[in-house]
Amino acid sequence: MYICLCKGITDADIKQSIDKGSTSLRDLREHLGVASVCGACACAAKDLVKVHTENANNDLGEGLFYRLA
Ligand code: FES
């Protein structure tokens, strides 16, 4: 699904950037150009950073729990 129409950036592109270390809209703007033209995608991109990071942390937490238990 396209998140940024101006730059043709998809949710998969953003998730990949987060997995490679992006932690904020600023990082996504620097690495991909998200929200660098009209800015209409900024809220959706920020939400995606939050949700994808939380999901990654939850996956990591469960993995650690099972490894330590
Ligand atoms: S939709 Fe992303 S900058 Fe316009």
C-alpha cells in the first residue's frame, strides 16, 4: 500500500527502513524522502513507525521470554 504518493513509497519500504534502523519520521525523511514534498503522509508514516516498532519489540520480548524460561 502506498503511504507517500509524492515519492511512491510503500508501507513495505518504510517497514524495511525501520528494520534497518530508522526510528522516527526524520529518519524516514532522510533515508526515503517520506513527507518531503507535500507532507500529507507524515501522520501515516509516524503511525507506521510506532506500530511496526511495537510489533518488533513484542516479538523480541516473547522470544527472549521463551529463551530464558
Ligand atoms: S504524500 Fe508524502 S510527501 Fe506528499
